[in-house]
Amino acid sequence: MKGRWLGRTLVLGLCLWGVAALAGEPAGQLELATRRVVIFKDGHALVVKEGSGRAGPDGTLVTDQGPTQAVLGTFWIFDLDNSPLASMNVERRSRQERRANRGTCRSVIEVVKANLGKTARISREKGEELEGKLLRVLESPPAPAGERLEAASAYGPWSARPFPAPAAEGDGWRPYEGELFVLRTGQGDVLLAASEVKSLRVPDMAVEVEREEVREVAANRLTLRFADGKPDKAHALRLLYFRPGLRWVPAYRVGLGDGAQAEIALQAEVLNEAEDIRGAPVDFVVGMPTFRYKDTLSPLVLERALRRVLESVAPDLDNQLMSQQAFSNAYQGRPRRLTPQPAGEPGDFDLAEKAMGASEVQDLFFYSAPALTLPRGQRAAVSLFKAQVPVRHVYTWEPRIPYGAQASRAGGSPLRTERNEVWHQIALENRTPVPWTTGPAMVLDQGRPVGQDLLTFTPPNAEVFLPVTAAVSVRGTLDEIEEGRERRAEKWQGSYFSRLTNRATLKVTNALKAPIHLVIKAGVGGRAIKATKPGQIAVRGHDPADGVEGLNPHSDVTFALDLRPGEEREVSLTYLLFVSE
């Protein structure tokens, strides 16, 4: 009986030991890699990460690669094999990274460190001299530069600030700190401070040191629990989130030549203040989707309390979580949908790399780069495309004809300073299969810079005008006279108005040695009723910028002229204008 009792006790003890050992074993580790980054021009990006791992004995997976910033409602993780995910816990973590960086000594203590093991003669500030072997430098890690990272609590205050920004130089690395060192003399070891060293003499002194540096890396630990809870089960997971800190800026280069073709090239200037990108495909987005809560951080990144997040979204959100109005997906100001182009590209269209691609999804267009490596804090320029497109040179003059405008004079002098309003522009026709997004464009003529302006959004098969420079050799003058006045011709809002008939004459001169095509677009506060050939009249609603009463519409009169070298041309328009009596 006694032996049977001992046997049962031993079996029970082994079982309890096994359970305790199982509970103490670590969870399975999940390693994530960035699979794609989608960058928008407004400073946000969608990051997609994937990874695999085996669940630990308790059926969980753990990773320290959780995002430190994510927009409310965009932080998602799911199993690619459709294994249901029961829950995800998030815990704030901080770890230190170390590296060695060789460089020139910048202090006495670094000179001591570079010459450890050598015999040195030290003169102290008080006049005493010591001689011995440099034995050791007493160093310690630098104090944390930013706020201390604390474990998050559902009942404690969460910081409303983001994680500490990197140091001023942008990488956050700080050297180990030390002030004391040990000198072994014939009388024993002496502890000295670098500040009391007046001079240091070392035979064959080394002046370069292996400098140890450290930085703090903040992260969020994700603990994943699956519905089946099976230990040692393989899982393939995808993590995606929308975050701030990544931006791309389009920049164009337009090269002009002697012919009717221009070379246009687009590059993406990428700014990364978010996280390291290493060899991941990147999409640069043309268009702007609506992310209603892009300025509100997700509580899953442990940046602020959930209650504060919800209150910042809407005061009554707690009671209306399912309200269609509160969480409307309606787009406002959606960009115009691009018409898909036929397959095939013109022979003069060249994506920067053969692996570079482009695609259209809903109302957005994506330029795709096959791989990009860009650590946090760095910048990059990525070539997207280069193409030959039709170009024509156009001169434009857009005078505004406000009623009662007076010529300005300086100090009563009869000298009038001319203000040239004629612009030289180029009209570029988009014959490429991709749209041109809005961005600055630098114009080169025979390799020489002639101007820079904004190239506006241009879909395929459309034309865009790009201002180059003021045309100093093409001049325009404007004269306006009143041809008639009819009193009390109109009553509006209880007041009587006189109707004026005005005629504006526009004169242009081409002083260039080459023929030009000039487009005059005269804006008039009133109703245009007549224009000399080849004028075309367009009337629209009242424009407050005209400075006239609200019953007057606005008219645009356009003249397209071809001027020979040295030719002068005159056109005119007549319009009606109501003025109060």
C-alpha cells in the first residue's frame, strides 16, 4: 500500500511538473518582412507585412514588430490560411541596439581608450605627474534621450505623444559615456578623471578609437491567440496598417529641342520618416482616397486612450458606433476616373526600369517600383518614366478688364513702367499610357534651364499648358472707351442702374525673329456682345473679382492669332455693363 501511494505521488508530481514546464515555455516567435508599401502624396502610406511561425506550447505567436503608428481602423492582421484569430494583445516594449563606429578621438577619455595597455605619463592640473599603464576606462550606457516607455494599462493614462523622435542628426545613435579611467602605477592603481588631466604623453599615440554607440528602439509587442489554440501549428500571417511619415513628391524634367517633340521625365522624391524599407516593392499613388480618420491614431499603437480617440472622432460615437452617418464611406471631391487605355505602349515611352509597372485601381493610379531600400530618416529619388511627347509653343495674354481701372504712376512722373503680361507657354500632349500627376516641372532648352512651373494633372490623350517664362519680346497694350450710357436702364434690389456700352481694344506686337501663335483671353466684368474676328465669346455667372455689381455676369473673349516676325495686330470687343446711379 505504501509503495502504491508513493507511485501515485510520483506520477502526480511528474504531471504537475510537466504542466508547469509547459506554462513556462515561451510562445512561438513570428518574424515579419515588409512585402509592399503604398505611398501617398499627403504624407501617409499603407504598409503590408507578411511572416510565418509556429505557435508555442500555449498556442500563441509573438512578434516585436508591431507598428508604432497606425491610423484608426486601419490596423489589421489575419491568417493567410484562414485560421481564425481569437485575439491580439498589444504591449509597449523598448530595446537597445549597439554598434561600433570607428573615428577620430574627440575627447581626452577617448584618447585614453584608444591607447589602453600602453605606458603613459600624465600631468595633472595640480602639477603632479604620474606614470603607468593605461588599464581601463569606466564607461556606462548613455541615459535615455526621450521619454521613458512604460507598459500600457487599460486603467492608467496613455501618452498622447508619439514615440520619441530620433536625435537631431536623424539616426538616434549616442556614444557610451565615461569620465573615469584607471592608471596602474608602481605604487598601485590610481583612479583619475579625464577633467583633471593637463597633458598626456604616450609613445606612438593612437588617435582613432572604436566608439561604441547605442540607441533605443521602441516597438509594440503583438501576442496572437488563435481560436483552435493548437501548439506547434504553422501559421502564415499578413499585417497591414495605414500610417503617417512617408511621402512622395513628383518632379518633372521637360527637355525642349528644335523639333515638335519634347522629352518628359518623372521622378518620385521620397521622404521616409516612418520606418525602414528594405527591398520591398513600392507603389506611388496618383489620386487621393478619403481616409476620414487619418489624423486620429489607432489605440492599438498605444498612443492614447481609446476613450480619447473616440471622443476626438465624434462626441456621440459611443452611442452610435453603428451609425451610417458617423462612419460614412462616401467620397468627397473624388478625382476624375481615368479611362483605361488600349494595351500596348508607344515606342518612345520608357518606364525607368523594365520591371517598373503601372496600374489603375478604382479612381487611383499606381506607379510601381519593383524594390526600394530606404532606411528611416533618408531620402530617395526614384525614376518612374521617360517619354517623347508632342509639344507646341504658345504665347498667352490674359488681361483682366475691370471697370474704372486707372493706370498707376509713381511720384507723379509721366514715365509709366510697363508690366509685361504675355507669357511663353508650352502645350504638351500626353501620348503616354499613364496619367501625369500634379507636380513641379523644370524646363530645359538645349540643356539650358529656361523656367519652372507647376504641371497640372493630365490624363492620357489630353493636353496641358506649362508656363515657361515671361515673353519680353511680345508686348500687349489695352485701351478702353465708353461708347454709350443709358440711364435708369435696370432696377435691381431696389436701386436703378445705368447700362454702359464699352469697347476694349487690345494691341499686340511680335518683336521676335520667328512667327508665333498667340492666344488672348480677355476677362470682362459685364456681358460681351461683340468681338472682332476670330474672337469667341463665353459668358458665365457673376465673378466678385471683377469689382462690379452682382447683376453683371462675367465674360471671357478668346482670340487665337498667328503673328509674323515684327507684325502688329489689333483686336477689340464690346460689352455691356450695369453701374449704380
